[in-house]
Amino acid sequence: MDGQEGDGVATPFSRRRFLIAGTVGVAALAAGDGLTGLASPASASASLVQTPLPSSAIPKYQTSLPTFSGLRVNSSSFTTSFVEFPQRVLPASVYPSGVPGTWVWGYQVDGRPANWPGYTVEAYQGRTTTVTYVNNLPWTATGSHVQPLLTVDQTIHWADPLSQMGARTPYTGPVPAVAHLHGAEVPSQYDGSPEAWFTPDGRHGKGYVSAAHTVPNGTVYQYPNTQPATTLWFHDHALGITRLNVFSGLAAFYLVRDEYDTGKAGNPLRLPTGKYEIELLIQDRLFDTDGQLRFPDGSNTAADLNGPPTNPATHPFWIPEFFGDAMVVNGRTWPVLQVEPRRYRFRFVDGCNARFLSMNLTNAANAASTAPPSAVPFWQIGTDGGLLDTPVQLNDPASAGALKLFLAPGERADVIVDFAGLSGKSLILTNDGLYPYPSGGPPDPALDGQIMRIDVVLPLSGTDTSYDPATDGALRGGHGQPRELVRLADPTTGTVASGVHVDARRQLVIFEQDTVDCAVNATSNGPMIDLLNNSKWNGLRDGTDVPIPGAKEDTTGQGNWMTELPRVGATELWEFLDTTPDSHPLHIHLIQFQLLNRQSVDAGNYVNAWADAFPGGTFAGQNCDGTFGEVTYPAGEIIPGYGPPADYLTPNADGALGGNPAFGPYLNGPVVPPDPNEAGWKDTIKILPGAVTRILVRWAPTSVPVDDVEAGENEFAFDPTTGPGYVWHCHILDHEDNEMMRPYTPTA
């Protein structure tokens, strides 16, 4: 993958062509009885009218990048509060007189000042971190400045603390929230599952758990920190409103240290530390003329990058993907970082709702170019799950076609950049990632095509003796280094590594339902829902009380039916066939996995065969007037939300579980191994359209050798088979909020 195209992987067809290929919803009939979502026109959206601020009116490179060196939280037990506060996100000149800043929600960590992002937590392998989370967010009735700007669409499945689900008015009650530590090996009780939310007035979701008695508006989580050093982050994960809560500022870094990557000067790996190690949380936003956050809901469509809600008679305020063209790093628009001419370590997180970032550093004079050349190489030393065996060069200035740093929402990259020889230079971190990726257009080189500026203007303070990725070789396998990565996949060939036994194979379809043909009109035409294996959150065939055949009900009273029930200790091959026009960053909680390969597929003919396997019948669906109700489908037509067409547990002709026709007959390209910087442990991976993406997933810690665990053996320091369970989902937040998420739990 080169930042824009997957090598040898074809992109399928447009959204409208997908409808033709899949014959979705052509039999939509008049509304039947008793199904939610049938309603009158929506009332007003956000309760506070906003005047859009063009992002071009925001001066760039006026504020300094906030950094956390010397301020990180390294206590083993502390409180983190969810709070509302004003922050100078924009340059001071943008705010009208009397406006203290942009009102945001954020984390107040261990008594540090409240901030977006929250102050970084620094944890240590083998030492448990206990966090008491307290939800102190105000809501409209208690004087919130933020909630009146957010439109919670109550027609999608969400936390719903006041039991208003289906209402076509925005929610204005107490705010549900819960923190998820993304990428962590944790018991499911402390994973921050979508149903584990709690409100400031003490209401709890069905998955709520606390390790100890605490205040009603709080919970206590215990993170064992058993995994090796890596870049994690924590963010909100409340069911159906993650996109709004994260947009409002609920995100922060969580760095795990170990005996090799200690974060201290003189660490065995000689990695840059202190002020030379910098976190970069990159997000995109929109603002109004008062300098406040603005999330599109259909009220200002002329000023939105992504248009109005695509199916307003079904979901009056939900939009398929949020994009903003004001780029924000560590809570500041287009900030400036001053550096010395030496090596720095950057911890990148793509914290955007939906935007993929394809980045390099270019000389400031080239920043407005549509293809800005790289001025300095990046050396990626780590992925989501920790250090690579050897560094991977990206953004090679000598090669116009070099791999770029390319991240999807939720992905992280650990990168070293050497500014030696660049004294006096100003460099712009640019982005040329298509949005939506890869079916959309390029960013504006003068706006969302630029992210931040780095000025190499500080004097060198002593000789730089830190690790040089260009010359110093491997980071693993040598004296004073961690062991080489345990390999489930051979990244050079894209095949299963020697000695690895695959216990189960699953073939899962990524599916998008657009407006049914008979409901397409001037206001309804576009995506209505994206689904994992055509299954909704609860695992029931939509509009019925019938579970997907092969599913099992959770044992904690949440009412969810799960189809992914791997044995602890097992290694499984998961294959995803993406029939949509977009790439989806798939994230699996609890574990890290390895990318095996990708392979082009004839998605159009596969969708036709997939449709042929559906039996027909009456289920929930979109009617010809655009509302959601009861629909009768003929045999041979895709039934959205039905689940797979066959029994999930009956192997197909490829020997795979999942309930779908075999992928094998439709593969039409060579196997494409991972890019070198994808050849490590991952918890979030780009699923490419028109391709089968294969990952090897093992329910064991990353450090356990291949021969030291088998199905049925638990090598975690806790029992992952207990508690409310885990989830896997698309990390485009607008997708996961609208059903593109499934619960799962390991079994004994």
C-alpha cells in the first residue's frame, strides 16, 4: 500500500452501482406494524443555531503545539474525570470578545488541568494501573455549553439512558460516557464496552461494571499492563454516540513502558526520550463564528464537507462520515513545533472520526502542492502493538513513489524523524489522503492538506547519541533488546508462518445498504447503514426476535447474540470481503493480530451470488417513502440486517465459518503481502474495497511463542471468558455508532 492504492488490489464500484450489483431493497413495500423509526418529519436539530466559520478564515501556524514531556501521569492509582471547559483551540484572534475559548469535553487526569487531549498516562509493564473514572459532564438542563451543539440521533441504536429510542428529536439529557483503553490486553469488565456507559446523574448501561464501590456517576477500572511497550490511547466508547463524544474531546494517550523502552534517558534501546519524544493526536474539525465546535446534522449543509443526512426519513440527523477541513493536533488548529537539528520520536494517532491520513514532511514552499515532495525520511519503528523488528523507511525523499505514513482512524505509528542538517528550515506535515478513502477526492492543499508546521530553529543541546534508524539496525533480537516478534504470518510471502496451527477460518462480508431504489429522491440518496457480516449489534434478524443461526446469547443479561466465539488460546484466520466503496479500519478489542495478506476479488459477481443465497421473507427495512418499517423481500435479494444467508457454523466450500458463500471462486488477483510497516502486531487494520483482507488472530498475549499455547489454554493474566465481553467494529466512528459493531467473547 502506498498511501493511496493497495498494490494489486482493485477498487470495486460506486455506491449506486453497488445497488445494481446487489439488488438491495427493490421490493420495499408500505410500512407494516410495530417497528420503530416510523415517524413524522424531524424537529429542529441542534438546539443552538450556529453560523459556520469557513476553515480558510482560521489563521494557520499561530499557536504552539502542546506537548506532555514532564507532565505525564505515572501514578498507579488515580482519578480521571470527564469534564467540560473552554480551551483555546483556535488562535486568539478568531474568538469574539468575551468568548473564553472553544467549549469542549475532555479528561482531567490525576489532578492535572482538564485538557483535550487529556494528559498522557505512562504505565509500566507488570504494574497494574487503577483508574477511577467519574462522569462530571453537564447537560443542557445543567448549563452545558457543548451539548446544545450536538445532535444525538435517537433513531439509531444508542445508549438511551432516558428510554427515548426512536424519538426524532435530539437528546438533551444526562450524557452517557465510558472510557475504552484502545489496544489494551484487559479483562472485559474494564474494557469500556459500549454498554458499560454511566451518566453524570448515576444511570448505568447493561454492561456496567466497577472493580470497587464508587460514586454512582463513576466506575473503577484496573488495567494489568501485561503487554510490552507500545502506544495506546483511551477514548469514549458509549453506544451510538462515540462519534460525538470523541469529537467533543474525550481522547488521550496511554504509553506502556517496559524494561527496554523505559521512556528514560539511557534506555537500553537508546530511543529519544524527554522533550524529544512527542505525542501527536491528529483530528479534523469544523467550527462556528463563535469559535465553537460544529458537528453536521443537516442544518448547514452548504458549509459541510459531507453533505446532509443521506436518509432523513429513517435517520434525520445521522451522516455516514464526518469530515472537517480544520486540522487539529493535540487540541490546537494547525500548530507549530520548534525542534533542534536532531532525532525526535513521534507517537502518531489518527484520532479522526473518518479521515484517513497520508502524510509526509515537505519544505514549507511546497506545502500548497497537490503532491508535495518529502524533505526528510520517516522511520517507523512501531505499530499498534509495539516495536517492529527493524525500522521501516517511509517518505524517502529520493523516491517519489515511496511508501508514505498512511493511517486510518484508530491506527498508531511510532516514528523517528532526524532533523539533522535541516537547521533553519520550516517543514509542513502534509496530508493527501482521499476522503472518504479511497472513493472520495483529495483534500484542499491549503486547508486539510496541511496538518502542522515544524521549525528547525532551536540550537542543538549536546551531541545526539540516540538510536539512529538509518544505521543502527534491528530493535529486537540483540543484546539488551526484546526478543524478535512472534510470527503468526510470514510478512515476506503473505503466508502462515512455520509451526502455526490455524484452529478456525472465518469468511465475513462487509456490506453497505444504500437508499433503496424506490426511495431515492432529492433528499434521500446514499448510505443508510454499514454492517459486519450483514449483522446488527444485537445479533437478531432485523425486525424479529430470531437470532442469527449459530449465534449464542451473552450470559450477562445484555440481550446480545454473538457469532464470533473463539476459544481462548486459539489462532484463527479471519477473511473480510469488502463489498462497499470504502475502506474500513477494523478494530478487535483485547488482542493484537497480524496481517496475513490481501487479494483482489470480483466483488460484483460475489455480491450477486451472495444475494442469490438469501431466502426471502418479511423483515425490517427501508420503505419506498424512506421510512423504516416492515419489508417483504423475494428470494434472491439481500436482506439487510438478516445476518449471513446460511447458518454461521456450517462451513462453506472453502471450509470457512461465517454463513457466506465461499470467497475462493471469486478471487482474481495475486496474494499481496503486508507492507513492511504493517508487518507487526496490529489491533486496527485497513479493510480495502474490492479485496479480501486476511488477518491471523490469536487469543493470547503477543509475547507467547507459537509453540507455547493452543486452543483451550489461557495465557492471559486474567480470564477473558468472563464479564460482559468484548467487541469488534469499524473505527470510522460514524459507522460503529450505527450498527457496524458486533459483540464477541472468547470461550474456554
